[in-house]
Amino acid sequence: FTMQENGTIVQARAILKQYFGYEQFRPLQEEIIEKILQQQDVLVLMPTGGGKSICYQVPALVFPGLTIVISPLIALMKDQVTALKANGIGAAYLNSTIGMDEEQWIKHECVQGRIKLLYISPERLQTELRAFLPGLPVSLIAIDEAHCISQWGHDFRPEYTQLASLKTYFPKTPLVALTATADKTTRKDILQQLALPQANVFLASFDRPNLSLQVRSNIQKREKMEEIKDFIQSRPQDNGIIYCMSRKTTEEVAAELGAALRPQGISVAYYHAGMPADYRDAVQQDFINDRVQVMCATIAFGMGIDKSNVRWVMHYNLPRNMEGYYQEIGRAGRDGLPSDTILYFNMGDLNMLTRFAQESGQQEMNMEKLNRMRQYAEANTCRRKVLLSYFGETLEQQCNNCDVCANPRSFFDGTLLTQKALSALLRLHERVGSQMLIDVLRGSQRAEILQHGYDKIKTYGAGADVSNRDWQQYLLQLLDQGIVEIAYDENFTMKVTDFGKTILAEKRSVQLTRPVDFVPSKPTKEKN
Ligand code: ADP
Ligand code: ZN
């Protein structure tokens, strides 16, 4: 610690208090800000509501020059700038909604040094990089929603790939990239694309222990609707969101629930992108101000809504991927109080989503993401473990707040099976997918195995006593427990995680569950 660094973090604390009115930084914010103040590049992974904005807004006020913020969402840009201005901070945005005169004025203010934070849409950045920005003293560049740069992410935006050139224009300026959702592959890709190999990576925990996780599988439509009505009636004061796959479904579900619940004073509305903007805004305001309790919505609903007391979130249909699911359930329980999440999962939805994925531009990746979603819905291990392992976090204990923990499957000692699978995988140099691994474990004679000499490795045939289908299930459980992972940027090959290597090295015991034929569970009465 030099005097100078000490000074700046002290300054940062003073700014936090003076401009934002907060007494102290949250965990990680201070470490992140310290690195930025030392002119280092940083990647911040923090769940929504974690407090990412402070991580660049405070340094922006410590630094002498201008901070550029790249943000893909016009509405969020506007909200942020309004909030900053309300706190007495010079801020502005440049995007397609800004007229010529206003643009000239904003640029003038930037040159005069009266604007500390300038938000720019990625589409706009290229033009400004060529003429306007290079003449300015830029102290910091922040890239919000950084996962948009990666085609492995769930929200790839081609304009974001242009951001790769930022480091060429501003080689000395520190860059901070922020995102609320990025699995391991996407994370690696963000750093590569932004040319930040040396960046400090800060990963906040994605665990939200106050959210219960429940999956209801293969429930008939009628029964599902009855369950939902019972659930809402059992908590008539609580607010919640029901996410549906299509616009039409939001309207249908709202109509049916509304008819049943309105007589009891529970108001139900729907929200989707096909509605006129003013109507949409009005409905959203009604929900925020507790005039609407139950919102049936497509995923268009919820972006940037900071409502702390949403008590439950349901998925009427299966989401397309874990990133979306995580973000949507994350809208419940922001105040930290116990909140419930329920996911309905059935084959019909799965088939529909499979078709969407097959017809999409990035078929292979979308299929893989959908597969992970399905694996979560079908998991036999603690769902929170599965959820967190997707984001590269390991939860070693059962969570005791999910339906699997509440109804544990019967476990057996799967240590030996796990050791066989892991050591075979390592001997195959982690270059094979799950089916090849199983074939090697089962001692298959198929041509590809003999060609590669896989029949020569020590564990060849070591798992011949386990059926192909059971191996599939066990590997899925190892995946869910964070012991192996799938590299979908490397041909879907399977890898042993660091946790898996520890298990192998320390001969730790691994519990697996016996594969069961799928039996739909009985509806459980919700707690009040
Ligand atoms: P994110 O961008 O990660 O979703 P925000 O930056 O919008 O999160 O912050 C979420 C909420 O937390 C905001 O209301 C913000 O004002 C608040 N917040 C952030 N940092 C602090 C802090 N150090 N102390 C108190 N509240 C904070
Ligand atoms: Zn659990």
C-alpha cells in the first residue's frame, strides 16, 4: 500500500457517501474499485442487484477524466443517467434517441469536463471512436452486460464484437467489463474478445439461499392450473410473476387466473412485447406499486425492474437456458426474505423448445443450453448444486431449500464408479464426449475406439457391469455435482473439474442416486 492508493480508496469511500448516500461498500465492491483505481483491467461477475454500477460509477468520480460506459439497453441507460443526475453527477447518453442539437450540447459538455459519465450504445461507439472520443481525456471504460460480446453467452449482440477495438484506441485506459450471467466458457471468451488476458476476475457468489427451488414435472395442464390457483390463494397478499413461453399463453393464463381469483380481491394482469408501449408501462407500474399482484408475462418483463418484495416466481413453461432461468427467478426475494420459485416442466415444452433451438442460427449451442436446462429440471441431486455448478460455483452441502433436498432420492456409495469415470476421462486426455467415455468404460469394440487405441487404456471395460443408460445418468449426476463439466466450445468434450480432481486425488466419497424410471410426483400442498 502506497500513500497514494490509500488516499484514493479513502476518496472512493467519501464519494460513496457523498453522492450515493451509502455508508460502506458491499463485499467485493471495494476490492474491485481498488484494482480499477490502480489502472488495472477487471471482469466483474455479480448477480443482478449485487451492485455492479457502483463499481465503475465511484471510480468515475475519483478519476480526473471522462468515463465511457457501453450499455446495450436504451431504457437502462436513460434510468442510470437520470439517477446519476439526481445525485448531482454530470452524466449523459448517446444513442439513437438523441437529436442532433442535443448531441452537440452533450459533446460540448464533455469537452468542458462537466460530464463525468458518458453512456454510449455499442452501435454508436464506432462512429464516436473515429472522431469524437480520441480527443478526450478518457480515464475509464466500462462495458455493461459484457456477456453480449460472446456467442457462447445467451444474449449475443454482433455490435458488441466491435468493442474488441477499444484497447487499440485506449491502450492505457483501464477497462472494466461487468455481467450478471456468464458460465465458464463465456467468461473465458469475454476476456479473449476484449483482449484482456491479464484482467482481474471477481466472481461474486450467485447463490440466493432465500429462494426455494422447486420443479414440478409432467403435470397435466388442468392440474397445473389448479395447483397455481391453490398456490396463489394460499398467499393472497403476496406478489408474483408467472413466466410463459408465448404472448398468447400470458393472455390465456391471466384470463383464467383472473376469473378465478378476482372475486377474492387478487388482481391479475399480463405483459408482453406485443402490447402498446404506454399500456405496457402502465401495467408495469401497477405491478411495481402493488396494484397488480400476479403478472403473467413473457421474458420481456422484468428487465431493470428493481422491485424488492416479489415473493414468488413461476415458470409456466420451461425456459430456454439456465441464464434466463436464473435471471427470472432472481426477480423474487431481492429483499432477502424467503421466496418461492416453481418451474413446470413437461415434454411438450421440451419438444417445442428443441424445435426452436434446431431452427435457430446457433443450433448446436442452443441445443446444448437447452440440454443443461433439461438436466436441471430432471436432476436427482440438490437443485441448487446444479444451478451453481452451471455458473462455475461449487456448493458442497445440500441446500435444504429445494424439492430434491425435501424428497431425497436414495443414495449409494458411487465412489468407485466415479473414480473409474474420472480416471478413464483423464486417460483419454479429456478429449471425448460422454458417449465415447461410456463406450470405453463399457469396453465397446466399435471401430473408432480400436482406431484411436482407446482399448489400450487401463480403465477400458472397467465399467462393463453398468448399462449404457445408467452410465448416462451417473455422468449427469457428476455434471450436476460439479465434478465434471462439458466444454461446448471444444466439441462438447467432457472435462474433469478442479473439484473432480480433488475428489480423485483425495479418494473422497461420492454419493450417487440409483437411476429411477420417471414417476411424476404428487402435487404437494404449499406452505403458507
Ligand atoms: P446491478 O447493476 O448489479 O444489478 P445495481 O448497481 O443496480 O446492481 O445495484 C443494486 C442496488 O443496490 C441499487 O439499489 C444500489 O443503489 C444498491 N447498492 C449498491 N451498492 C450499495 C452499497 N454499497 N450500499 C448500499 N446499497 C448499495
Ligand atoms: Zn437442495
